[in-house]
Amino acid sequence: MQGVKRRTRRLIALAIAAVATVAAGLAILAPSAAYAAEGCKVEYKVASEWGGGFTGDVKITNLGDAINGWNLVWTFPNGQRITQIWNASYTSSGDQVTAKSLGYNKSIAKDASVSFGFNGSWSGTNGVPAQFKLNGVVCTGSIGEPSTPPTTTPPPTGGATAMETVAAMEPGWNLGNTLDAVGADETAWGNPRVTQELVNNIAAQGYNSIRIPITWDNHQSKTAPYAVEDAYLDRVQEVVGYALNADLHVLINIHHDSWIWMADMNTNRTVVEARYEAIWTELATRFRDAPPEVLFESVNEPQFNNVDDATAHALLDDLNVQFHEIVRGTGGGNATRVLVLPTLHTSADQVHLDSLSSTITSLNDPNIAATIHFYGFWPFSVNVAGYTKYNAEVQADIEGYFNRAYDEFVANDIPVIVGEWGLLGFDAHTGTVEQGEKLKFFEYVGYYAKQKGLTLQLWDNGQHFNRTTYQWRDAELYNMMKASWTSRSGTASSDQVYVAKSGTVADVSLTLNLNGTTFQGLRLGATNLVQGTDYTVSGSTLTIKASRLTSLLGDRNYGVKADLHAVFSQGAPWRISIISYDQPTMSAATGASSTFAIPTQFKGDQLATMEAKYADGTNAGPQNWTSYKEFARAFSPDYTAGTISLPTAFWNDVADGQKVTLTFHFWSGKTVTYYVTESGGNVTGSLT
């Protein structure tokens, strides 16, 4: 299955409820050798099963000539139905199912395998299909006369196609803010030096690839011949070696140089091209004999100063073609190494995809991959303009972005690496987006990228995986991402239940987002709560009973009183925090605009967003196209200190001497109105 690492040193055991192996001889199906086949084997596994639902894994092993495009047909014996599928598409007619290859896994070499999975429904009996047909011919697992089935070990990566190589890199992780740091060395931006132990720990988390961003500017002569420091190349080679030792694929690039000096290419073309050529000549020479698990990315987030898109596309085309010529010209392993080319800004806007597609077509090289970056629907990603929740618009943005990349590249056998992904708001604060809404975003991105055959490489500049303790700073987020590598997870309309401290406790309902799973139960720690007594479920509505809420609230002091977990048939559990709160209150304050903060008693509540308007109703502060300001940029809560700060970035865009009405929106649904006036660098804040 895509996303499961195939290693010689680490094996993953799967609990299998039922297994069927069906084998048969296969005749040549078409005059084209690409579709010829002589034999196959199909392994059908019920990997997990629950009341009314199950997960199936299907593995196809081709025993004959290479196949380029496949469909697999079977008939369910007991009325089972597929409800969700990954690594294939499907159609059905009654009990008959046809699973079809996707662009990235349509080729099956001799003695190689492909796998796909699905969730299905069943009732009464969940029997195994008796027969499978691959490309129209029944399988029995041999070529001609029955024989011992050949090994199903995948071909070595060295013989893999670009599509297979990139698929084997899923999931991936970025060693951000390290070798790409602009400064004296890799610790300049606060991260420790990279060690073999760190990289081993990344591999142990289940990652199959590591992207190593590298900034060369401080380690390259600024005069011809623009030599790169040998010591720096040695260090890069050492870190790449750590990755290979850990059985990881590795992607190296030219990183922040894209804006430091390469962005001036239109006005300083000779120097930019000479510096670029010098770096890639030295890199390609240094890694000429490296194994094919080492990939090269021409440049990170290419951008060019003071030019229109047409000119920028032409400049990037020149760099990508130059990169291709330099690397291929060094021979050895570089003659066939997978080379990764970015779109302008690594954007999946159609105009940028089209331009890169033209470049790739002109190169006529099967060992090319495309790369884009994805940080989500911008207003949601940074929490501005009132986009506090993961909603249909945010989801449609994910789908549109990935669909365009799939249609342009993957559907045409060009693999795509999403070389960086996450939320832009993480640059300011990992709490910019509320936890539950964040988890829904990460769950769906992982799922949908898998549907479209895209390889994801998480951007981590140190804010996710602690590089000293080797622990995740947000284990809940990691667990959700990890689950998305193989399945979907259930979620709910919220991960918070607010109960007023002095109010009457009543039943509370949440809407479950099953995402193809089945709800299994509600837990408090290791204790299963009792359905009908502690909670009820009706369709997709989960209702927690007042009696159970009362016991969980205990003394009803402010804050999180208990964490329940909704458990589903697969994926990560969904935490539901039971919170005791009251109406938040604020106090009058004065101070300098550079340090001004509003004294706030949160009383168990949490801040969702803030509006700012002048007395006449027009929008105040930065991003004045909206009244809702950007979280952690224009305002920032500090729950421990009991303040909400309004930094200089907010006051820079507020008219001197004009009163501003602030409306604070809390996740409980409560609001607080507060008034501020800034004059000559001093701020007065009040409740009236």
C-alpha cells in the first residue's frame, strides 16, 4: 500500500482477519507489449472488520511481461459494497467490482506488485471473492502450468520508474531551518546540529524520505569561479549519508538562494547563471555515484524581482533546463537520477503548472518529477477574515489544488512531490488555528493527497518534532498525520464542549464526521463509557448525557475538566474536551503601543478571533479589507499571563487619535467588546 515503507531492515506486521490467494494463467491480451501479461497472483486480505464494515487490502503481483495500465474485476459473494478506495479508482455493477489503476501505479513490471485498499460494508457474512480477472483474463497464479509462485519482493529502487521512486518517498519530512539557515552554520536559526540519531528517529516515526533544504550563499565565493566551500559540501554529504544509513530517500536543493541572489536574474543574469552552474556542477560531481535514493531539486520556491509572470516563467525554464543539462552531463548515476523541477513560486495555479509542463515536455526525460508546495486556504491557514473553522471552502481549496497537480502531471505519468506542506500560521504560532480545526485539515490533506498519488513532505522548522528529546510537540497532530498514511480518521463538529460554570448542565450533542469509518464508542482514559447511559448515538449525532457531564465537571473550576475520546473503526481517536467556563471579562488599561496588552480573565474560555472597527463602522488595523484581524499577528492571547496583546503591527495601521471598537470572539460563543485609542504612541483601553 502506498505510504507503507518497504525496507529490508524494518518490517511491519499486519493483523489479518481473512486471507485469500487466487492464482491463474494469463494470456496475452493485446498486440501492444506494454499490456502483455502471462500470469498473475492476487492476494485479498480483510485487514480489519467491525459491525457492518471492513477494510480490504488487495495486492496484485504480475508474473509475466510488464503491464502498463490495469483493471481488476471480482464479484463479492455476500453483497458487500465498497464505500471508499485508495490507490485505485473503481466502478461497480451489483456485486461486480472493477478496480482501475491510477496514473502513478499503472505500470507493473515482471515479478513486481502493486497494492490498493478500500473500506467496505457487509452484513451477515463477509466472504472472500472466488475469482479475480486482471485485464479481462482469469488469474490462478502461474504461467501456463501451475508452479510455485515467484517472489513478490518489489524490484530494487535502482530499477524503479520516477513514479515508483516518488511513491516510495511517501510520507516525507523536511529538515527545515538547519542547512538552509542564513548565517554562519546550521545552528544559526536555533536548531541543533544534525546527527545520525536525529535522522534515525525521524525514520522511526514512519517517514520514508527526508528533504534537506540547503542555502549556499554564505558558503560560496561571490567572485568567479564561484567555488563552494569544500567543508560545507563535506557536511552536506555527511547529512545525506545519515539519511541513506536510515533507509530514507533524500532530496537536496538550492533553497533560500532563490530570494537572496537568484531573484535578480533578470537584471544580473550572467552572475546568477554562473553561480547556479557552479553549485550544481559541484553537487552533481560530488553525488555522481550516490544511489538513486538521492534526488536533486533545482531550486526552492523560485521567484524573480520586478518581472511579470511570462518573463518569470521564461527565466525559470532557463534555470530548470540548465540544471538538467549540468546534472545529466556528469554521467554515472546522474544519467538517470530523478530530478525534481518546481513551478514558479512552487504554486499549483494553472498558469504555473502549464509553464512547467511545457518545460518537462521539452526535456523528454522519463526521470523527471514536479514539485509544488501547499499551505492551505490562506485565510484559514493564518486565521484571518473570520475563517476560524475548517469548512467546505477550505476543503474545496485542498481538492482544487491537488486536482490541478494530478491532472497536469500525475495523470500523464509525471510524479508530484508536495515538497512542503502545513499551515502558514505555524510561522507565527502553532496555536493560530484551533486544535480540532487544525486536525481536520491535516486529516483531509493526507487522505486527499493519497487519492491523487501525491507525495507529501511535511515542513518542520523545529516546531513539530523536538530535535533534542525526539518527541512530537503535538502528539495529537502527529497521530492524525500518521493515521492518514493508511486510512481515514473520524472527526466531529468540535473538539470542545463548553459548560457554563454556574449554569444548569444539559445534554450536549456533536455531529460526527465518520469519513467512511464506523463509530465504536466513547472512552474516558481506558474506560469505555456506557451507550444509552453516558451517551447516545443517532445516525451521525453523538449526544453526551447531562448526568455524565456533571460527573466529569466535578468541582466545576475553570478549564478542561476531562478529555473523552471518540473511537472509530480505524484511524486516530477524536478528543472531546469537557470545559468549565464563564463569560470572559477585561479591564481598562493604558500603556505604550509597543507593549500594550489588555488584562483578561479568560475564565476557562479560549479566543477564536478579533474584530476591529472605527466608530463609523469602517475596518481598522492591518488587512483593512476585513474587520477580522490575523491571529498571532494583530493580536495574541496569553492564557498564563491573563492578557491579550496588540503588537506594533496592529498599531502601525491604526489612525492616530481615533477610537477603535474591538470585538473578541471566544470559542464558547461568548463575545467581549473593548475600546482602544492610540495617540502619539500611547494607548488607552476601556470597556466604554
